[in-house]
Amino acid sequence: MTGKAEMKSKHLLVLHTGVLIYSVSAVFIKLAAGTGLFSLRFFLFCCLSLLSLMLYALIWQRVLNFLALSTAYINRSAVFLWNTLFSFFVFAEKITIKQIAGVIVIIVGVMLVVSDDG
């Protein structure tokens, strides 16, 4: 791998770490929804979600210095993969074949865009 390709891979890894953190914020919000409105747990989960979003925003701003906006933005689609996994493993929600197919299409699309983005 060339130096430029290695750097791009590192920036994409950082971006996907940010996307994972962004997805975790949705988990915290769903956990907050399962508590009493304005309870201590409600505020705790909302604050954790907000902190996750703030960390994601910092990562996003940093990554945009190194990746094209179109590349960075299409990679945000990976959030659908993380949300599907979290819904299954954390919340024991049913995942359908159509959802799995949709996630596969999204991931293949992201891979096509990233591989074409010299």
C-alpha cells in the first residue's frame, strides 16, 4: 500500500470509529426512552447520547480536513450496519432478510465509492 493509500485508510478508520460512536448515541436515546420521563436514568442516557454526538462531531470535523466531503458523507451510511447490529444484540429486536439485504447493498455501495475515490 502506498503512503497516500495508507493515510486514506487511517482516515477512513477514524471516520468509521466516529460513525460507530454516532450509532451508540442512538442506543442511549432508545435506552432513555425505556425509562421514566425526567427520571435520573432518562437524563443519564440523554447526556451520554449528547456526549457521543459531541465526540462524533469533533471526529467528523477532523476527518473532513483529510477526506473529500462526498467520500466522508457516503461512509456515514455505515451507521445502518451498526444500528442493525445494536438493535439485534442490545435490544433483541428481530432483523428481517430485507433489512440484511439493505445493509449489504449499502456496504457494497460504500465500498464502490471509496474504491473509486482515488
